[in-house]
Amino acid sequence: MAKINVLIIHHAPLVRSGLAALIDANNRFAVCAQTDDAPTAREMFVQHQPKLVALGLTLRRGSGIELIKDFRRLNRTARLLVLSARDDSLTIQRAFRAGTHGYLALEDDPAEVLQALNLISDGHLYASASVTRRLLRSLATNEIEPARSEVKPLSDRELQVFSLIGRGFGASRLATELHLSVKTIETHQAHIKEKLGLHSAAELSEKAAHWMLHSTRQSLQLKKLLKTAVRNGN
């Protein structure tokens, strides 16, 4: 029986090589191509027509979430699995809304990759235990992105930039983190300010920091509730 082709797209060479070794050692799957570059990934997707794609969200010259949307438009039968260090609930939500069929955090057991690929290729959705816990925490603290969220107007890439600004990233550090030029980062910042009605870099930084602080406080409140529940249970 022919093996199922898997396209690997990730910015980290060690992750790509590790995934390739893990997948090729399996009897069901085979790696057809791999890259860290979004435009090249689109070309490979069209050329190889893989049934499965394992991808990260931070790529050279593009966004993983936008790539998911492109793949869904090009071939809706392809199955997609995200493997990312970005494990915040908002990113996970947006990845599933974009069309991914599974999500693993890089902290998860490598053996779980094959389990996820097997289930996804058979038509199921998959979220690792750590990802599921984060989504449940978000639900408990009302962090699930509402239809009228103040960040709703932002694109997925703009939200990524906005979140990192809230963590204190400047333009140069953002460019390095996201593998983009400083000019592209400045363009994203300008679009974010326009969409959120902000008039200066200082207002943008303050707004982003406040938004991140609010999310952090909600997470801390949940942790306190969980500790209280554990004490009461004992």
C-alpha cells in the first residue's frame, strides 16, 4: 500500500529534521517535501498534492495561519496539523477557525505527532492534552474570542504583532521573531493603529500592554480558583 505523503513546513531546522525522521520511520506516512518559507510551501503544496501537512505558524515570508487558509482554498481534502511553540488560546482558536484539523504544542510528546497524523488522516480533529487544557482555561475565564472582541478587526498576522507589542517587543525584535523586514512590521503597526483608532506608537504600546495584562489577570484568577478548589477538595 502506498504511503500517505506529508508536507513539512516549519521555521526551525531541528524541528523539520526531527519530524521527517519520525514520519519516515512510520509504515503509513512519508515526507514528500519540507521548507521554512511560505511562498515555497504554496508551490510544494500544488506540486506534491500532499494528503497531510504539518506546519508551524511562524514562517519566513509569511504567516502559518494565512497559509492554512490558502491550503483550504486550494484543496479542501488535505488535512492540516499545526505544531507550534505558540500555545496561547487566541492563536489556537484562530488556527482552528482558519481550517487546521489538529494542534500540537512543541512541549508535547513527539510520539503524539504520529497519533495526531493518524487520527487527522482518518477524518478526525485533534488537540493535544496541553492544548485542550489551555482552551478549557480560556473558556473558564471568558477568554474565548467573542464576535465583538476589540481585536476582531485585526488580521491573524496583525494580532500576532499586537500580542508581541504587548509583551514589549520593538520593531527590530518583532522583525527578527517573525522573520519579516522592519518595514513590513511598521506597515502592520500602521494598519493596527488605523483599525483600533490609535494615533501614535505610544498609544499602540499602551493598548497592547493593557490587552495582554487583562489576559494575564484572567489566567491568574483561574489559577487561584483552581488552588482553592484543590484545598477544599482535600
